[in-house]
Amino acid sequence: MKLIDLHCDALLKLSEGKGSLRFADAKELQTNKKRLHKGQVKVQCFAIFIEPDIPSDQKFQVALTQVDYFYKEVIGKNPDMVHIKEWSDFEKINIGQIGAMLTLEGVDAIGNDLTRLHILYQLGVRSVGLTWNNANLAADGAGEPRGGGLTLFGKEIVQFNNDHQILTDISHLSDKGIWEVIELAKYPIASHSNSRTLCNHLRNLTDEQAKAMFKRNAMIHVVYYPPFVKEAGEVTISDLIRHIDHFCSLGGVSHIGLGSDFDGIRAFITDLEDASKTQNLINELLKHFKEDEVRGFAYQNFLNHRPGVLG
């Protein structure tokens, strides 16, 4: 069964490799093209992520470098990788092709300049998370003890996203920031987050937040990172499925998707160590849910709720 994965950090690894890694088959990449094909990943979203310790005046250049790797290494060298620039492009992916969409994980790179965000939009970014775990000029992240919400600039970014049919990603935001995005964003999404009820991690979502997202017709994409799945011990695919089942119990059966976080994680769910193993998750899901529900989790729910479909 084909699937859409809303989050990976392959661009960070490609950038850190300084040209030494081939996206086609580098063993260091959990989401290399060979593994994506084997796992039947039909669309992979590629995050632009800037490490917090990068000097402020260098962050936008670092972001552009990652975009350059996307264009040259991911798209340029692989004719079967298709750049998704518009929401209608999901219908244009042929058999044997994989769609690739740019996302932005934290707006640190733009400083206080919306023009830079517009440049990234023109380059193909279609989902924007305001923060990583830290605080920046837009909002507080989940790891900021202050727990503040969105700044005025952060609200300007949400409005920019609304005006340009860009997803506003709540994964990594503080609780207050999450609630403000749910209220203000036309296209809220959680690209890689699990249930805090099942795993009490600040990166996960409360039941109230999840239900509010579902009420807004917004998607929550479960993440494969073990510390977000289970608080201790070996983590299995069944443990991840418990999060999907819990979100379903909150009314989210048609609003659940997948966001692996591959290439941004160093610990793995057993039998789900890279993109090539993704059908192991699908096969286990089919033991617990109806086929049309699993198809929804895998790709159809996102297609049904992407911008341009609901308005």
C-alpha cells in the first residue's frame, strides 16, 4: 500500500555530508530513494531544519544550502523524484515515481523578514512550523520553559501561510502556541506528533489538543521516534499503533497520517528502522483496522484534507 510521509530530515544529512552522500542509495540515509521505493512511499516531505547553534546571520544561507541539495541531489539526479509545488501535483505522480515536497521546521532562518519566507515559498515550501524546540522570534517551542505562545511576528507568519495555502505545523510548538495556531491557522497540521496520554512527552499532544485539531479538519501524523511512543523499554510497531487507536477513539479516524522523522532520529521502533520497512507498519495496521481506514492513515486522509480540497 502506497503512503505519504510528512516529515524527514534527509536534507540536513545531505548538507552535513557536503556532497559525499548520494540520495539514491546512501546507506546513511533512512529515506534514500532505494528505501523509499521498497517501502512504497509515494510522497516524502523533506524538512529544512537549521540547528539552533548556527549563528543568526548564517541561518538563511544554511537553509538555502539545504534547498540546493533538494534541487540538485534529490530532484536533479533522480528523474523518478517529482517535485510537488502545488497541492494539485499529488494527482500527477505516476507509477514508479515518488513525489517530494519541501517543508520548513522552524522559522529561525528568516529572522524577522517575511520576504525570506516568501522566497522559500517560491522555492517550494508548502508547510511551515514556527519553531523547533527552542524559542525564536515567532513563538516558543515545546522545550522553552517560559511556555509563551506566538509573537506578533508569529501571527504574521500564520496569516502569510493562510494567504498562500501553506500548512502551519504545530509539532514542536509550546502548548500555548499550539492553541493559538489552532485558533488562527486556516491550515493547521501536526507533521510528526503522538499522544501525550499514552506517552507523557512535551512533544506529544494532549487529548484536548487532538480533539480540537480533528474538529478543525486538521491532520495529526504519528511519529516513529521511540521516546515519543513509549516512556521506557523496547518500542514495537504495536506500541505505535496504540497511538493511532487512541486518536481514533477521540474521533480522528479520518484525520490520522504518518510522519516518520527518519534521518532526524537515532533510535528506532523494532522492524521500522528506515523507509524500506514501512510496509511492516502497514501490514500490522491491517490486522487491527479496516483496509479503507489503513488506506486513510497511509495517504488518503491527507489527500482529502490538504489545502485546495477543503478550500
